[in-house]
Amino acid sequence: MTDFEATRDFARSLDEQDPLAGFRAQFSIPEDRDGRRNIYVCGNSLGLQPRIAVDYVNEVLADWARLGVEGHVRAERPWLNYHRHATAGFAELAGAKAQEVVAMNTLTVNLHVLMASFYRPDVKRYKIVVESTAFPSDYFAVTSQLEMHGHDPADALIEWAPRDDERLYNEDLQQILDRHGDEIALLLLPGVQYYTGQVLDMEALCRMAHDAGCKIGLDLAHAIGNVPLELNRWGPDFAAWCTYKYLNAGPGAVGGAFVHSRHFDGDDSRYLAGWWGHDESTRFKMAHRFEPAPGVERWQLSNPPILAIAPIVASLSIFQAAGMDALRKKSLSQTAFLKFLLEKEFAGNIDTITPLDARGCQLSLVITDDALNARGVFEALEKLNVIGDWREPNVIRVAPVPLYNSFEDIYELSERLRLAVESGAA
């Protein structure tokens, strides 16, 4: 961080040297009512619209108008297998085989669908491990799964808690596994913790779970498109993600799912059956005997919503052009620059709880000056056209996204943050 300078000219010089700078023009950057550009650092909550998403959606609408039902086979991109246009992009970002990933449903639905396969309690193994600060939807999904199987979460739910520094430590999880491993059926854990932005050691988590004889699923909502993933090599039993954050697929967009290929054959290949999980070659024979599709596609239930998948396909084409390695390199540089500015300009006022050795795009800011009102600082930022988000009890999340945030954005963020701090006295 010592090579940085806290000046606008320096930030602009970084942008001039940035090989990914041109991708910014491929996104619609929100403006305020007076036409002034916002500083948008909220891709961890909702990514910005790729301009080409409009073309992809309009293509589907035009084919629908022109072809009606025949669009399933005659559209520019036939709808019958439209979801597969996301497969290569998903596989690349997830570090998976093509047969291991699919675009379907939404995140929490996918977690339930996959837990129906991989949460198999018996008399001895019936407990589930989650992080104590899990996003509520994950917590709700897990507790409802326990209850549907007749287990009381007060007994069957084990929580992996962070320490006082808000960080999750693997050794604490290992203690849980050492103590309760023969009682645990499943671990459901994040790839990136939503509140702190901590990137977890997913490879280690998978190894620890399997060494204890447990299944493990990963919630990659904040990981996919943010940090490099190697799911096939790491070997989680399953994973799921949304696409409206770093994947820029639009509000409430269709999610993604991963099942490791070792589960495709044999006794443990259990799944809920639905129309679109039936093998494509015999699907329209309308027989009542289910024939599973190859790979993860057998976990599909319904035919995919084409209009909702179109923006995913559009966005993934941008990721493939940019390359995850280059995006990760820029992201680390951007967050380092932001951390440098915070330490230089706001020492004693603002700190981060995001571990610098385990970070993605997001830095979670905390107000450390008792003379300041944290919520007031956030609201002041909003008035200054900085779009981040607030998470109770006292965190301001900001996430510069390398596809569309510039280094000058980060400098301007620090400038507006200074004004917000000046106006945020309790």
C-alpha cells in the first residue's frame, strides 16, 4: 500500500494503466435526479446492468412475437436448451465441469432442492452446522429442513461463531467437528461471509467436513464472480448461488447450482424429480417413468424462464472476455487502494472488519469514533450520491467491482466519506 498516493491525479493514472478500464462503458451507471453520476459500490447487493442485456432480452421478446411456441426450436437461441448458454460461463467461474453446473431457480430454492438430496439424517447423524452470523435466508432454510425431518433446531443446529474480531477461524470449526463430528450430517457454509466480506478457505472447509464423514454445501452468493473458485477440485457435495450480485444478472435473477460429479451415479444420486430434470431425448414422450438427465441437469424441476436467463447469458459473455484472473488482480488492487485511503484519511474514525488476507471486492466499514453516529454517516453518504449499503448493527458495506468501478470512483468515495464524517457527529 505504500506505493499509493492519496490524490485524484494518482487515481486517474491507475485508470489509465488499467487493461480492464474499457469494460466500464459496457454497464449503465446510475445517476441522480440531476444527472450527476453516482459512486456505485453496491455490487455485493445488486450488480449494475450490462448494456448488452437489453439486446439479449429484446432478442427473446422478438422471437416470441415472431415465432410463438416455435421459438423453443426456431429462436435465434432456441429456448429448449437456452439455459445451457450459461453453462460454460458458470463452469469457468465455478471451477467446475460443464456437467456439474446449471442455471435454475433462485438461491434459497436451490438450497432446499439440494438439501433434499444431501441432508439425510439418521438416528446418529442428524445435525447441521451453519455459521452463527449466516444470512437469514440460509438460517431459515436450514432450520426448516431440520423441523421437516422432525428435529428441534435447539438440539440439531450447531453454530460456528466468529471471535471478537468478527472473523471465522477454521480451528474453531475443527473443534466443533472433533466434538460432534459423528452427529453431524451436513455443513452449510458461505464462500464469502456477507457481513464482514471474509473469504473463507473453501478447500479447507470441504476437506474438514469430509474427514469428519459429513456432507458439505456452499452458499456462493458473495463468492461467484468475486473470487476464483475451484469447486471440482475442492469437492463440496453441492453449492448454490444467486446471479444478481457480482454476476450482474438483474434483480431476483435465476440462480445457479453445482453438484459434484461423484454424485451422478450410484446410491447417493438422490433428487427431487421434475419435468425439466427428465432426459431431453425422451422428455416429450410423456411417459410417467422418470429418466434422469445427465449430470446436474437432473436436479432441474421446471422449464427455465428464458427472459430471466437472458441477462445472465449476456453478463457471462463479459466475464469470459475479461477473465477472472485479471478481474481478481484488479479487485485486490482496488481494495488495497481503498484501505490505504481509509488509513490515511480516517485513522481513528473508521476501520474495516474485513480481513485483508481474506478479502474479495467488499470492505465492511465500522465507525470507531464514539463521537460519530454510524447510521448518520451512512445516511450522509447517501445524500452525497454514494450507493453502498447498511447492515445492522453498525457496518457500511462498500464493494468496488472491477468490471465497472474505476480507481477514481474509489478516490471520490473517500472524498465523499470525508464530507459524510464531517456531518455525522452524534
